[in-house]
Amino acid sequence: MGLFPFSKKKKTGTTSRISELRSPYIKKPSLPTKFFKRGKRKKILAVPSIQPKSFSKIKRFFIILGSLAAIGGLVYLIGFSHFFDVKSWEIYEDKTKITNDDAVNELLKKQKNKNLFFIDENQISKDIKAIHPEYEKIMVEKVFPQKIKVQITEYPIIANIVNVVQGIQKKFVMNSQGFLTDENTENPELPYIKVFTNNVFSVHTTIIDQDKLNYIINAINLFQEKFNMKVLNAEYHVREREVHLQTEKSFFVWLDMEKDANAQLEKLKKVVPKLDIYHTPLEYIDLRIDGTDNQKVIFKPKT
């Protein structure tokens, strides 16, 4: 018997409702599935997937189709349309536009309304060269879509030609090929070459071989350099194959064009200390004749 009159209560297997709510470890009873509403399932349409190989074939097909269409359009544009037909042309010498060349304009006129793609530039260049041998360079250029451009460069003019026929003189200018480019004109800055003939020269013809022309020009320049004396003109004697240089002192220096010009003038230079060509009145000095030592110089004083 204890000190207290109260007896202890026997523990039961039940727990209080409060402890049930507070304890996190107490498993809550699961509810039966009948308490939940079933939602409606959405229907999804099945789309057949495009495999990589199938897509690649389709892409290749459209690329080929587009390429064929582009090629066909290009062939039509070039070959059958009039978009690339020649409508105009221009001629230039250096940067100067030439409009008064009737012969070349008439030649280019034949190319009008022809397809620019099929124009033969080389043939046009040859045709122009046949008309103008004085042209050194001829460049024919296609300027798309409808124009031809011709750029020409002439051979340089290097001498004045004085054609003497029975005492009557006619003047021309000559290019580096021995071709007479213009008549009744002259350039005082260039050397003068006299040519004696029975018939008058015609303009736009070649009258002197290029090698002979170079010989004459070289002889003039060599004399002026060696003796510091101006050459007024050079007489070209075709049959004799000689050139006679007329100096500012009025005497002539005769040269054989079949012999080296420099060697002949060197002979004269060596005798200058004995023959004062600067103060002695002379008619001519003949350097054509060779002596035993190749130093023979013949001259004729003025009387």
C-alpha cells in the first residue's frame, strides 16, 4: 500500500488525438482510389518521322531542279534574248575619244545587234590593223551588256620627211616603222629627212625600211653628240645607199649606209685637230672611202 490513496492507471495501447496530429512519423492512412476522379486523356496524333536519308534526297532534288532552272534561264538570256546585243562602241587613243575615224566606225557598225558574247575581239583587232598599219597596239574590249570599246596606241612619230620631186617639195611626218602618217605637216622638234624621187609619195604608205630609218636617225644623233654641231637635215639617197648629213655650217658629211656609222664618224673625229670643221668653209666631207689604215677622210673646201 503506498503513501497515496490513488492507484496508478493502467496504460492502454491508444494514443491521444493531439499526439497523432503532431507526430511526423505516424503514417497516414491511404485513401481508396475510388475517392479520386479520373481525368480525360488527350489524344495525340502520331506524325511519321522523316528519316535523315529521305530529307537529304528531297533537298538534293530541289537543288538540282533549281540549278537546271537557273542554267536554262541563263542559256535563254545569252543565246536567244536581245539583252546582250551590241548597241554602241567607243574608240580611244590614250584617253582621247576618237569620233571621226569613218573607216573604223564603219567596221564596228557591222557588229551592231550581234550578241556580245560571240564577238571575236582578235578578228576585229586584225581588221582595224589592216586599215591602220600605223597602230602599234589595238585592244578590243567587251563592255557588258551592250558595248564594244577599242583602245589604240600609235607608233611614235620620229621624223619629218621632205619628198623632193623635180625641185618641188612635199612634207610628211613618219613613224618609227617608216610609215607616212600625215601629209602637208611637220614637227620642227624632229629630224628632217630629204628623199629624192621621180614620183610623189602617198600618205599612209611605208617608204623607208625600218633598219635604214634607224640608221639615218642614229647617224644624226651620233654626229650631234660627237661634234656638238646641229644637223639641219639628212639626205637619203636610195639607189646609192648613202646618207648625207647637212650641218648647221652648211657642209655635208657623206656616209655609206652599208658600213657602221659610228666607225665612219670616228675617222672624222680623229682628223678634227688638223681639219677645223668649225671654222673652215667646206662643201662636203666624204667618210665612205677606206684607206690602208681605214682613216682616210676626203673633203672639199668651199671656193
